[in-house]
Amino acid sequence: MLKIGVQSQNAIEDNCLEVGFNMLREAGFDCVDFSLHSYLSNKDIYRGRLNDFFDKSTSDLEKYFMPHKFAAKSAGIAIHQMHMPYPMYIPKADTAFNDYLMKNVAPKSLQVCSFLECKYIVIHGFKLAKYLGSEEAEWQYTEGFINSIAPQLKELGIVVCIENIYENVGAHIIEGPCCNARKAAERIDRLNDKYKAEVVGFCFDTGHANLLGFDFERFITTLGNRLKVLHIHDNDGVRDLHQIPFTFSRARENHTSTDWAGFIEGLRKIKFDGVLNFETGPVLNSFPPELKRSAIEMIANIGKYFSSEISKTR
């Protein structure tokens, strides 16, 4: 059976770490997706606002996260993956702002990742196609960023995972960075060959894929063993809601909005042996505090269902 993980956001609070990690263990989770990006939010970055969290020295960051590391180990929960703060580049920001993100936040995020004994860290590719005129030009900026951290990745034994992302243009959602599985596979292979180490992998986000109408099975099988981590969540096909799987249907007949059958079949075909990780932090705020534990248990049960289905032979 595959291991099951969930986003730490809204499940684990800094002021009661043991309670949160133990709740996840009791609900049936093996792993956690540590929400490092919550310490410097995307909303603030997009608005050009920075806090002083990543002004801390590496040793001070390690002291800050020591209780998290201890609580996770005590509960028997592995910190399997995390999300780097994003975006790492704002086109209209000044050089000092972007340098702070790429030369301070990024390397310190990797140090935290290593300290927490976490193997995978997810990044968002730079959303620059509409400024630069092409996806290829956009990728060059993302690749440049990966090249800047690749020596550190190799030294620390961390794999950075690029993620399929959508872009908002007016009132429309269109493909953003890393939405072509074939190109992603070729780029991952080229970078790993360049550094003679596995420094880059892929994170498949089911919610983003649903918004863009992906063929889940085809996308996953094209990636093959380059697929390292998952962001599992659901939406209505219109908005990025990060809800519990099987929550939405496209019609009164209750056919699911998201292609969960293709998701299961794709993972089965590539013999996926990673973690079934749910990026469902936002949904937990939809429930009264008295029902949060029940909601978390429901997510874990869906993970067990996915694991059982993926493990079946056809």
C-alpha cells in the first residue's frame, strides 16, 4: 500500500505542534507536506510585500523549526515534501526584490528542507509567457533559477519538483508553466544529465490539471518515473478551490468533475511508489473546528481508497 500524506496548512499550528502531528497520525497519515510557503505568502509576494522571516540566519531557522522536526518524529510522521514560497520572480518588481527571493529565500528554503530531512521541494515555474512572448522564453527563466540552486540541491540530496500551473488572463484560465508533459520530461532529463544527479522531478497537481482539461492518464504516463510528488485536490473545473476529492460533479447525474479514474490508471501504469499527498489545507477552514478531525479522517480514507485501487492488478 502506498503511503498517504497531507498538507500541514490549517492542520498543524505552530503553537500546538504535537496535537496537530498526532491528529494526522491517528487519522491514518504517514507523511506531511510541510507548508513552508505559509511563512511568506504568495499574496504578499504578488503585492510586493516581504516580511522578515527569511532574514533569519540558517542556524536561527533551524532553531525555529527544531520543534516541528521533533514533533513530527515523535508522532511517527515523515516530512516527505514541502512547497517553496512562490513566486520566486515578479516581472514588474525591482531587482532588489527579485534578488531577495532568489538569492535569500530560495537557498534558505533548501536549508530548511534539508534540516527537516525532506527529500522533495516544489517550486512554481515563472509565469512570464505573456511578457516574453513564448513558453520557450518563459522556461529559460525557470531553468535559470533551477541552475542557480542545482549545486545546492545536489549537495543536499534534494529534488526540486516543477509543477503544472495555470495562468489567469482576464476572466479566463489558460495553461501556465510546465503544462506540456513531453517538454517537461525532456527538460527534467536534460537537467539531471547536466548535473549527473537527480536534482529535478515533477509534481502533478490534480486541481490545476482539472481546470485545464488534461487527460490525466496520458499526462502521468508521459512523465513516468519523473513524477515524484503529488498535489491531490478537487475543484469545479472553474476555480482553484483545493477541495476534497469527489466533492464536485459536472451534472446532476453526479459524474465526478475530476478524472479520478484516469489519475488512478496513470499511477498504476507507471508503478508509482511515492506518497499520495493531498494539498487540501484550504478546505479545512470550511468546517467548524468540531468537524476538522472528521474532515481530516475523510481525506485519509480517500487516500486509502486511492492506494487500494492503484495497487490492484488489471
